[in-house]
Amino acid sequence: MNIFSKQSASDTVPSGLVTILKSKPYSTIRINNAAHNNVLNKDVIHQLTDAFEDVSADDDTRCIILSAEGVHFSAGPSLDEMRMMSKTDAVRWYRAGTTLCNLIENTRQPVICAIQGNCLSYGLAVALACDIRIAAENARLAFPDIRHIQLVPGWGATQRLVHMIGSQDAKYLLITGEFINVDDALNKFSIVHDVVSNDRLYPEATRIADIICTADLEPLSQLKHAINSGVDVEFGTAIKIEEHSWISSWDVPNRTDIIQDAIHNLNAS
């Protein structure tokens, strides 16, 4: 059985494959290709990239929720589009997806990914680029690429997964292509941070966003930068990166008022 999704390369491409809902202080970016299981064809990639560039530049957005319409978060690539690609086209598509995932990982705001149904291949690669992942009870995760289309998983997925869960578990999931349910994703591999009922997925994402948004964008951005930049450097350098981020987050005009408000809130609790 083909677990990827087919979408004819000749299908008419609608303009709204990705939508943005800005609800201060967080914004939702939603994949709207549900008729084709939210495959990540070149048009979806480009529209997702544009959406993240737009929202990342918005100073009123402190957190981003990435979600998807329909039953599945994403079935991965469109095989019908992929089979029509030349090598040059395929490399261009691959690099566009890698650029998208790097953009998500490095955007100023924390990104919450809300996963339902199948989250496969490049769909899972996108989810791994997010900062927080929550899953519905019906979610299934897998990298079936090597088994089904004889391709190495891409868009940075192999490296992010190793950093996230270690090389041994990453090798198992990437080499076998085995589907995992939410229990294993949460408790065995720690790929997702929480599991909720299907109807509570987006409300839970907004609840977490509300918690995140109690902080201002600048310290959130500095914190994310310190964590991301410190991963691949030696410990002393990572501490220097943290110090720089700490100083930057301290250096705001209303620092005294912020601390005074914190004292007031503690005394009132």
C-alpha cells in the first residue's frame, strides 16, 4: 500500500494552500491542502515560506502555531509531482524545503506544531523544525522514505532527529521507517511534548501560546537564539552566547518597572 499521497502534477493549484490568522499576541499558520492530505508540493513550500517570513517580521506576534486542515497534518511529498521532476528540479525542491525548515527553526518567535493524523516524511521534517510539538490521539509519525521511495529523509530531518533523541533511536526510526503512535512518540522517543484528544488539539496549542505570550517578544527571541546557537558549540562558547542573550534581554527601557511588577504580583499571590 502506498502510504504517501498522490496529487496530479496537472491539478489546478489553489491560491490559498496556506493561510495566516493573526490573533494578537500569537498567529496561526495553517496548511490548507486537505484534499490531498496536505502534501508538501512546491506551491505549499513556497506559500509556507512566505507565511513564516510574514509572521516572523510582525512585532505584534510573540508565538506562532503551525496547524493543518483535515484529517492529516501532512502525508509528506506529492509523488506525482516528484516523479515528474528532473534531478535539477528535485534538488531545487529539496533545497526549498530545507530553507523552509531552517526558517521555522530560526524564526524569532517560538513555534508550536499541532499534529493530527499522519505526519510523515517531509511533514515530520517540518514538525521537527518547530520548538514545541503537541499531538492528537490519532497521530502517527514516520519517516518511510528509505523503504517506500528509496530516498534518504531530508530537509534537515536526519540531523534534527539525532540531536533530539540521540543517534541510536534516530537510526531505528529512519532506517526502519516504522510508524509510531502517540504513546511511543511521547514516552519512548520524546518527539512530542504532549498528547490530547483530537478535538482539543488546537485549543491546547492556543493554551500553550497564551502561556508563552506572557513574555515579550525580545526576551523570547533571545532565549530561542541562546538555545539554538548553543547546541553545536563547545560549552564555554555556549555560555558566552547565553550571556549575550541575557544582557540583551536585560537591556530594555522599562527594566525597573518589569521587576517592580513581578514583586507586586508575588506579594499579591
